[in-house]
Amino acid sequence: MDPFLILGQPRSGTTYLQTLINAHPDAHCRGELFDPWQIDDDGEKTQGLDAVIARDADPAGFLDARLKAPRGLLRRGARCIGAKVLFQHHPALFARYIPDRPGLRLIHVRRENKLAQFASMQQVAKTGQWTAPAGGGAAPKIDAAPFWAASECNRMENEDFLLDAWLATLPNPVLRVTYRGLFARDFETRLQDFLGLTVSGPLTSSLKKQGQNTILDRFASPGPIERYFRETGRADWLGPELAAS
């Protein structure tokens, strides 16, 4: 079975998707193996300089080895193996590794609400918590000038545009999904079909949405943020991001 890669940006929903995949008995996403600061193998973190240098000196060999049936996975029964690659990870992955492997299945996750994505990044910067299990406390509000928020939103939109345009040049099978789409009723079936998995029972994640669902509520001084994004045609970014469950 061909391996897969999840592609996207930080705070776009890729970790939530990873947990959904790992809820299937026949699948295993190894996570953010190319985090610039460490090797994150589904929560098992290697931070030594020697290990990171060895990875970055031979990114293709490193990833090839980890997309085969690795130690311990055969006992679990997983036969569909993948990893997560973010926009800021090793450039050789985008320039050579993926284009040279047309059988790789690619899942592109995109968060349409860039203000929510920006606010999520800043809340993580305050808390140091990249994920949160259900039952955690409320996320802190952030101080952000509208020009800074707009600059970061523009950067992320441009990155998404370039990533999507690049994907269109590849022969690889691609599943595109938005952050909201991850919670759609039919997504679990689409995901399992794309990965060649037998449709299992409901795939559940232990993670919860960290930030306030109404995006404007994430800001300590919401007035300037609201005015800027409303008057520049992006008022839809200010309200609830997900429908009430």
C-alpha cells in the first residue's frame, strides 16, 4: 500500500487529521518528522543535534525509511503509513522528494479562516501548548494590531495559493480538505476511501478546538481588528468558525 503525506501549514488542522487517521486500526501517521527543532514521531520526540543533522543531511533516505513498516508497527497491524509535512519543513521534500514519488498519496489541509489561524498561532505562543485534550481551560486572549494580523494572514493565504498551484503540477493522487471540512459528516468515509482503508467505525480524536469559536473573541482589543477586516471584505473571518454541535 502506497504511503501518504499530510501537507499544510501550522494551525491548519493537520494534527487533528493525524489523530483521526491514527484512530483507524490499519493506519498510522507518524507525525511531524521534519519539525525543524526536533524529530516528532507521533509524540516520541528526538531533540539531539546529532539526530537532527543526520535527518537533514539525507531527508529522502530518512523519510523513505520511516514510510516503510517500522519497528513496532507490524504488531499493531498498521499497513497504511504516512507522515506530516508542513510548509516550513525541509525544502528538498517539496523540490525533489514528493515530485520523484508519484505514488505518494497527498492530503492537503487548508484553513480558510486565516484570522483564526493567526490567532491560534499567537495563543500557542502564549501558552506553549500545541494541542489540547477535551476538558482543557479557555485559551488566553491576544494583543495584536490589525496591520500585523493582516500581514500574517496575507502570507498564509499566499503560501496556500502556491502550495495548491504546485500540487496541480503533480501526478500524485491528492485529497484536498479545509479545516471545516475535517468535521463534515462524509469526511471520514472520503478519507478512508482515499487511503485504501476498509471503512471502520467512527474515527474519533481526543483533541478539542483550543481557541474561542467566535474569532473576534480571541482578541483583547477587538475593535481595530473588527474594523479592519470588516472594511476590507473579510468580515466572515470574525464570527464563529465552526457550526454549533
